Amino acid sequence: MKMKKYVFRGKTLVLLVMVLYFSCLSSGMANAEVFAAAASTQPVMEKLAAQYEKDTGNHMEYTFAASGQLARQIEMGAPFDLYISANEKWARYLEEKGMLEMVRPVAECPLVLWHDSSEAPSLDIIERENIKVAIADPEVAPYGALAKKYLEEVGLYKKLDAEGRLVIGGDVLKAGLAAKSGGANVACLPLSIAKRLGGNWTRIPVPPQRIFGGIVVGRKTDVVVDFFEYLFSKPASKLFEEAGFEPVVN
């Protein structure tokens, strides 16, 4: 009986924290359109929001995290109007639950091996015994899942994990910062984050990750729709390209 009571209190505490969290979000973002976007898109989405406001006068609030984390937050009622996922999986997850509409691909971004050096790393550097590799959490971050898949395909994921040479960050920016701060030697990152961090990188031979976006059901306004369409404009395409993204190839 004591154990059941303890579990109940634990669940209640988690729910209370989430309610307070979303209440703070709601009060802090009242009367403002908000997009929630994958951490991999932060370098470009911040610029897009600023450029959009300059061009139209419409202000957009934003928040960034791993795609899976944001999808779960939307599922629990987070006050987000537009969702940008680093892959199709999480966008379709919300769409299938009737929580996301107008879902479509926005851009693509390749996976790279990054380190804080003046020379590009060779892909076989991760085979060296003293090299630690940082990746985003594969459970919630699409680029973490893509990095895990690549490391598994080359037969290194289990080896790195067993030897304590695998550093798991929450999202791609955290994984990159882990490598930049010395917590790891290299990191598997989207090109957008690699360019933001500086250093140097080598493209990993896997298909680029396709970024998807959609409007949260019940949150559609003229400004939200207009901003979403703005992501496909020529000015936006230029900013995407500068940040390391590529146009969607059907």
C-alpha cells in the first residue's frame, strides 16, 4: 500500500509540474503566435522570425528543443501554434492524433561529423580508442536517431557504448556543445548546427534529414498561416541555404 501511495504522489507531482510549466508558457506567450521547432533549425528559424517581422510587422515567439520532446508537449496541451520537426516521424505522429494539419516538407539538412578544429575530421577517426563521440538522444532527436543508425551500420555503436565513448546529449545543440566543451572529441550533427558552432566537419554518407512542418489543430490564425507560407518564399530559401539546409528534392 505504501508503494502504491508513493507512485501516485510521484505521478501527481509530474502532472503538477507540467501544468505549472504550460501555465507559465501560456501567460508568457499570451496574445502571441508561437512556433515550436527542432533544435537543428534554431540557427535559421530565429533569423526567419526576425526577417518575417521586418517584412510584415508580425511578431512570432518561438521555442526550440528535440522534435520528440516538442511533440509530446503539444500532445499535453502546450500553447504552440506551429510545429517544425527535424523529421517526418514526429510530424506524422501528431497528424495521426488529429493534432497537426497542413503537414508538408520544408527543407533538408545533411548529417556531418564535426569537431572544433581547423581541419575536417576523417570519418574513421571515431574508430580510434581514445575518441569520444557525441550524438543527440536517439529517442527524441531525429538526428540522434540518424547518427545511431549510421554508427550501427558501420558496426561501431555498440562498441562505442560498451567502451564508454558514446556521449548522449538531449538535442543536437547540446550534443554539439558537449564536443565543443571537451566532453567529447567529435559529434554527429546536422550541418546547420555545425556551421553555427564553427570548427570543421565532414559530411556523413547518409541521406539528408527532411524537415517537416505543420499547424497545430485549433491554433490556426492568419498570421500563423502566413508565417508558415513564408517559410517557402525566396527570402526564406536563401536563409535556409546560408544555414546549411537544402531544398526538398521530391
